[in-house]
Amino acid sequence: RMGVLLITHNLTVVREVADRVAVMYAGEIVEIAPTERLFQDPRHPYTQGLIRLIPRIDLDSEHKTRLEAIGGSVPILINPPVGCRFAPRCKFAMNVCTEKEPLLREVSPGHRMACHLGDTQLGAAP
């Protein structure tokens, strides 16, 4: 058995070639799961945003929607923000997000996430 590390923003390629996916934001892993589980049930707000950025050709022209951008800017990593690095861009951010770094913990078997929202469902998968 051979392992390959693929670093890319192209989630369409990831879905086709990877068995497991680790999503990173600003140098930190924010979510890791088997590929299909990650695409079916993305739990971290950044992962959800990335998946919403994938163009959908399976929708007819009447139902096409504009791709939703992830607002804000990537932090400067020379002096990263305290707490969750995604918090300034996260629509679910709470006070704890800017005070304490979230730990990567299991949210379901084989699926780990670093987010203070924990086991709460962050909305329907795209």
C-alpha cells in the first residue's frame, strides 16, 4: 500500500483521488475525515465554505446559483490571531473563538474537527 500527500485547493480532484482528507486553514488542520464523509457532512465552517465554492454542473441553467465567497482575509501568520485562526472570517464565531484555540477532536467515528461549535450541526451540507 502506498501513501501520497496531495496539497491542493481543488476539492474536485481531492474527491476523486483521496481516501482521507485533512482540511487546513492558516497552517492548522481544522477537519479530517474519510473523503466521502467530509463531502457529505462537512462540519467545520471553513470546510463548508470550500465545498460551497465547487462549481456544480449538475444543476440546469435555471437553478444555477452564484458561488458564495468566504469573506474576509487570511491572517498574517507572522503574528497569528489568538484563538481560532478562522474566527475573524467565521459567521458562527463566538467569544471563545477569539480567546482559546480549538482542539482537534472527534465529532463522529473517524471524523475530527477543531472548532468550538463541537457537535452542533452547522447547517445542511451543500
